[in-house]
Amino acid sequence: MEEKVGELWHRMITRMADTRYPEAAVHLEEIELTMGIIFRALGGDGGLEVAAANATEHGARRGLLQRIAGSNKRVELAWRDEQSLRLPAVIDYFPDKILNHYLYTWLAALAVGDHQQEEPWINKNQRLTLKTLHDYPGIGQRYRRLVDAHLAERMPLEKLSDAEAAQEQAIRHALLHPGSVEQLPAAKRPPQPVPLWLHPFPPISTASAGSSGDEEGERGSGETKEIEDMQRHKSERAKKPDKEDQGLITIRMENIFTWGEFMNMDRGSEENEDLDSAADALKDMDNLSVSRDAKASAGKLRFDLDLPSEANDDLVLGEGILLPEWDFKKQKLIQDHCRILPMMAADAPPRTLPENLCKTAKKLRAQFQHLTPARIWHRGQQDGCEIDLDAYLRYASDRAAGHTSSSDGLYKDLRVGARDLACLLLADLSLSTDTWVNNHARVIDVIRDSLFLFAESLAATGDQFAMYGFSSRKRDPVRVHQLKTFDENYSATVRGRIDAIKPGYYTRMGAAIRHASNLLKERPAGRRLLLILTDGKPNDLDKYEGRYGIEDTRRAIHEARQLGLQPFCVTIDAQANDYLPHLFGTGSYVVIHKPSQLPRELPLLYAKLTA
């Protein structure tokens, strides 16, 4: 009975203290793509991804009911850093759903001009507000509606102390007249949160707090569970607790239902049984203390031992090729930074086409034969299957007129034309391809079938084509597997190599694209297509992840276009629309939403691109 009464009391007091409007809520996941388009269209950094901001404690005065209910301690505010644009996961501040949607648009526009300069919070947001209203006058009416609605929701001045009321008055004046307030009055408590402005103290990325160099970023493992909320938290560098301080301690009853102050998260381990509980803990934490453990290298050693020995690995075809890499932070191309290691399957006996693909391959070959140019007459030949009557009449007329005329080129020959086209298919063979797309096949199986059908289709057209696969383990080596070169005919040997592909390691896409571009640019063809097949974004063990990997890949694609190549990406990554427009631009990529359809869709896509 006591428990039931307590539950009813909690519901009642929480409902009375709630100042939000969940019935008018707008969720970021519903408009994430739209907000990304608006942010980039207004001039925002195209390399930033839109993601949810985590709630942080604001420390401002709360109402009596809120203090009793223990609610409204945290607030979601927007901010941006060099990796992402963080917007609230849900906006339900206003009773009108349109206003909540307007607030998302306003925050995206406001963040465009934020270059993370060091200046007071109130001055920064006034400057950004003035700039936004000046650059985009059409948003002014929405802003005024948002300010009026927000001021009506803020805590009345009479409920605040004198110092806090002065702060509140200054914020209200700054909202109504941006640029009019030079300094925020001092008070014991922080001011009431302002959802129309960017975060006064944005949480620091735990990734950037936990690494400070190239080698420090190489401690991650290959397979870790991705935490669903992907929200940023404040972090700090802390000293790792000593062993003797981690022994048996007396249980304090008030700590039974709280998270411990120390949780050992070994990033080098692939079998961390505490990962689920750590994800739950992360959602309830405002501040993360990160320490570095010198013994974590054991996890890295364990992973390296899983690599095949040289005797059991694929054949290495050379000492390696050095290629540059783009460092977007330094805005500099680092020469000879990556080493491409050309390889070929050591155990790949020739084989026939898998039986389950024969029927589909037959249909595709019939379709692709229509792409083969028709037979045409080649005139003015020294020999051929027929006499060229036009050439012969000219020759006879010249002879009758007494002119000297050569008898060369009096024949014509019927020959098949040729498409002036070369294509190189670069397939991602990273560790993520070992995941299952359904109950019957993994991603690597889908890619293998796609390569089989792609080769069968192109062999029917007579087009020049080559196929390579790649994966990486840091910048040295980037393993590029040779499946078919331009100078090879499609045969049982090539099918054996395709059949032998297997999941590799990581996805250093920039280096692989540069190597493929160097191979393709040497082909004498009027049109050269670089087709990239992948299942995820660029990443590797070292700092090649997030923005760094994205920007290097974007630079490599730009370099390929400068060489006269046509890069095009085919992906089965459901999140690809978040980053592929920045990498390839519009119209230069396609997302296959059902991976099982990739084997059939890939050849048809090639037909559309080259028709």
C-alpha cells in the first residue's frame, strides 16, 4: 500500500511540475536529414554530421514543485564542434508544434556562424543572432515569434533574487534587442537556460579528451558495440586508481543503486561483458573521467596476434607503394604517409560460376549484350570483305581524267564497334562485412555475388574493367587485393579469386581510392569510371576515423576528378545519407536499402551510368 501511494504521489507531483508539452514535441530523428540540408545550404561546414545533444545540468533556480519532484535539473541545448552539429533530441518547449519545429531551424541557422571563438556566452549568442538575422532576413519573423513564446515560458522576475532578476532582465533584453547587452550581471546561481541560444559550456568529446596524438588513437579494437544515443559528455583527464585502492570496501547502503565511481573500460578488449551496463551508465552521467592505462597495450597485442602469419596469408605482389594522406586539421597533404600492399589470394583454384547465380547471370548477359555497339562498316581499308564502290568510282574517275591516284583503300570491312570506356570496381572488404544481412547471408557473401554478376555482365559488353578489394590495418599496410586487372580476360581464374575474398580489417578509403585512381588514369579511354562498393564510412585503428577519415576520403575523390575520372559510390550503409553528400556530392552515389538486392542492382546501375 505504501509503495502504491508513493507511486501515485510521484506521478502527480511530476505531472504538476512538468513545464513541457510532449503532445507538441518534434523529434530530431524525424527531421535530422532536413536539418543537415538546411545547415549546409546556409553555408555551414559540410563535414559536420547532425547528431543528438545530451542533457546537461544547468544549476539555475527551479520552481518549488520542480524541487519537490526532483525534475528539470537538466536541459538539452545546441552546440557545434569540429565533428558535429549537436541539436536537442526532442524539442517540446512550446505548446505549438510549429514553433518547436521553427526552433530546430533557428538553431541550425544560428550554428552556421559559430567558429568556436573564445568570448563570453551572452556576447557570442548576441553576435550570432545579429549575424543570422542579417544574413537570412526571412527568418526574422520566426525569431520574433520564438522570442515572444519563450519569454512567456521563462520564470517570472518576482520569483528570483535581486541578482538573479538582474541576470534575467539582461537576458530578456538581449533576446529582444540582440547586441544591446555587453555584460551579464553576476549572481550566485547560473542564469535560466536559453534554448534559443547555443550552449554556454559545450561538453567536450570524450574521444578528443582521451587521445592526444597518432599513437594514442591506435588503442581501439576492431569490434565494439556502438552506443545507441551517441551523445557527447563532459570529460576530464584523471589518474587511474591504484590497485591497492580497488580492494574490498565497506558497503554503504546509499550507494547500492548508484553507478560506481570507477569502471574499467579496456578498449583493447573485444569481449567486454560490461559493455551493456557501461552504456546504461553513460546515459546517467554528466561528466566522464578518462584515464590512460599503460597495460592496455596487452589488448592491442591480443588483436595483432589474430593476424595470419606470412605463411598463411595471401600472396604479396610487391614491397608496397607509398601514397600521401590529407590532414584536414593542418590543411596539408602528408607525403608518403600510407603504404599500399598489393596482394592476391594464395589459395584460389579456378572455378565455375556458382549454380545459384547462373539464372540471374544469363538474364543479365542478355540485357548487357544490347549495350554492345552494333557492327559498322569501316571504309577506306587496304583489304576487306567487300569493295568500297565509292572509293573505286573515285579511283576510276581519276584514272580516266589522267590523274595519278593511289589504289590503296578500295575495300570496306564490317567490324564490331567498341565502347570507349574503362571501369575499375573497388570493393570494401573490411571487418564489418562479416555481419549478417539476413538469416542466410553475410555482407561479404552479398559482395561476392555482386562481383560475380558484375564481371559476368561486363564480360558480355566487352568493356575494359578491373576489380580490386581493400582493407587496412592503420596506414601501413593498406591491403589491396587484386581480383582482375585490365589486361586479364574474365575467366575461371578470376572467378576463383572472387570466391576467395573474405572479411579483412578496416576501411582506409582515401588511400585505396588514390591507388585505384593511379591504376585507372593509365587506361586509354574516353570515359573512366571509378566504382566504389562499400558498407560503411571510412575508419581505421588510428586517428583515421570521424572527420579525419571523411576529409581524407573527400580529398582523394577530388583528386580523382582532377585526373578526369568519374567516381561513383554504391553503399548499403543505412546512415550513408549523413556523410556521402559531403564526400561525393549529389548524384554521385546511391544507397541500396536492401543489401540482398545488391548483386542484381549493381550491374543494372552500371548499365544506367554508361548507357
